[in-house]
Amino acid sequence: MFAIGFRCGRCGATYDLDEVRYVCPRDGPEGTLDVLYDYERLRATTSPARLEEHPSRSIWRYAPLLPLRPETLRRVEGAGVLQAVGWTPLYRAERTARRLGLRAVYIKDDGRNPTASFKDRASAVVALKAIEEGVSTITTASSGNAAAALAGMAAALDLRAIIFVPHTAPEAKVAQLLIYGARVFLVEGAYDEAFDLTLAAAEAFGWYCRNTAYNPFTREGKKTAAYEIWEQMGGRVPDRLFVSVGDGNILTGLWKGFRDLTALGWIERPPILMGVQAEGAAVLARAWVEGREDIHPEPPRTIADSIAVGQPRDARFALRAVRETGGAFLTVADEEILAAMRTLAQEAGVFAEPAAAAAFAGLEKAVREGLMREEETVLVMITGNGLKDIPSAMRAVGHAARISAEIPTALRQLREAIR
Ligand SMILES: *Cc1c(COP(=O)(O)O)cnc(C)c1O
Ligand SMILES: [Zn+2]
């Protein structure tokens, strides 16, 4: 294993891997930990060519860059969907590029993961970490997708999953949890409250806690998307990348992956990272605009449930990721998100849930506001599948027309309807 320790994102203190479990003891949950690697040793034993030869089309092809022991990684073999996490398709969206006047627009469709969201990457790594820790029960708070991913991965590894989601979570996500056999508790509160409840429950019952950013390995799972982008683009990275932001952990995961590639000397620098938030859940975007390091939590209000976060847990790293790559935070209105769901589906054939379409809405806004140059190559990270939230999709498009089953009547109706 090439992971060698942790560094606190707040005070900079470093720790051995077995010295702390979740966050910096000095700073508490604000001191999220970054996993450190021995890049020199990595560089000496692995190479892009060696990665390319790897037979597995999944995140496990990046095993040397993951903080898991070889004997833990052997558990992936035979463990159901765990084997299929990642290596999601990357498409070129030519029509979109032409309409927006950009050199190229790429879409990475993480809705194509086994449980249909980006969260499989984190939950897969953290579920294996639970096994390494010798714990058989794993818990998480989630707006829905992280939990669905954890429930699926736990089922595949025969772990018990105990889930806390807001009682307002979309029905499809709750159905996923139940069908995977998780114990599900619908919290009478928002995601931020479920988060704190989960910390307390994990502590009280001795469960392993997956909570986003609080568990330092969620970011490590999420970083694999950056490696895939680099490999799928033939050893290059886009100029600019748009991603939707709730806790900010996908954003920092992507940044981490690109920083790893930079440290290994395989790319020159990470892409410019653009964080997109919903107008009604824009704590990070507001801190960004006001040039603050600290965040002012606010109750979230948006149809994009997966980014309905009032107290982003990876705030410090997320602000740094955007600043250090020369990016920005943007906000988009719910109406813009619904419109983006339609456009993305009708222009590229990709059906995204609202939180995922927010990233695409962010790209359109950045173009509209003249934030980009024409020669740019852009990537939009699509983080979750549209089938996870049917009511929002129906809101985006309205209802379908009925037609008679009697052919003469139907033809008359068609003559009126299709002009
Ligand atoms: C979780 C999630 C996000 C946001 O990820 P954060 O790490 O919370 O910023 C975006 N889109 C979808 C579909 C998600 O499930
Ligand atoms: Zn600290």
C-alpha cells in the first residue's frame, strides 16, 4: 500500500494512518483529513502504460492509488456489483459544443454506475475500509445516493448497512435502500440534521461511519473519476470541468485525483474546476463571492435533493480546489436545472437527475456570462441518473398525451397533434 498518512486540511497536522479514524482530533469535523501517498515509490512501481494494460474496467484498475491493503482488495473478486464500480462512459457532445461555441464538450456519465450515481466510488472504498477495520456494521447519512451506494456495496460484501436519510428523499432512492436490505431510518429533518444524528449513532453503537468528508476515504474513492477522465481522453485532461456541489466532496475528490496525476508527473496541472450549486443551497458559492474561508450555514431549498446541503462538510478543501485551479463557483436556479435536464437529454441522450443536470446548467450559464474562451475543451460531470427522481423529470417536461386505441380515431387525433 502506498498511502502513508493523513494531513489535516485546517491546521496542517499530519498523522499516521492508524493514529486517527475520521477527522483531526484538534479541529473536529472541520478538520477533514487528506490521505497522503508516497509518490516516489508509486512512480517507481507504476506507470501509465502499466495502468493501461490492467484488465479491469472499473475503479479497481487504480488499486495502487487507493488506500487499501492488497488483502482487502482481494475481497472485490466475486463481490457482486462491487466489481463494476466506475469506468463510466465518456461521451463527446458535438451538438452541445457547436451550440455553445466551444471546441469540445465531454460528458462523463456517472449515472451509469451500479447504483446509478457517482457515490458508488466512495461507498465501495469505504465499505472495504470497514472490513479492514474489522467492523461488520456500517452507517451513513445521505440525501439518498450515498446511502443507496453504500447499501448496494454492503449487500455485495455481506455487511450490515444502517441508513439515515431525510424523510423527503425521492421514493426511488428509498426503494433502492430497502431492496438492498439496508435498515432505513427516515429522519424528520434535513440532510444536515441526519448527518449529525449519524455521527452520534455511530459513536453510541460502534458502527463504522461513512459520512461524506467526515470519513477521509470518501474523497479517495471519488478521485478515481479523475484518473478515468485522464485515461479516457488519451492521457490528457480537459481545460475546464463543471461539477455540481453539495458537501463539496466530489469536487475535492476530482481535485485530489488530478493532484495525484500531477504529483506523479503524468499531467502538467489539474483542469480549472467550476463548482455549481443550486441557488437555494449556495453556502459555498456565497463564501466564494464574498472571499470568505468560513461558511455560514443556511437551510437548503432546491429540487436538486442531492445537493440540498446547508452545511457543506468539505467546505475548506472545496474552496481551495476552486481557488488553486483558477475556477469559480456558480449558482443556477431550479428552473435552469429543469431546463438543463431537458436539453442534456434531448441534445446528448443523457438522462440526469436534477443535481447532476445542475452541472450542465452551470456550463450554459458560464458561456452566457462570457466566462469561457472558444478554444476550450470542457467536461461536465454527470453525477446521477434521472430515473432516481421521476417527479422532477415530469416537472421538467409535463405529461404525455393520451390517444385512442381505435385506429381511425387515433389517426384523426394524430393529424391534429402532429403538425
Ligand atoms: C452527492 C451528489 C452530488 C454532490 O456531491 P458533494 O460531494 O455532496 O458535493 C451531486 N450530484 C449527485 C447526483 C449526488 O448524488
Ligand atoms: Zn487539524
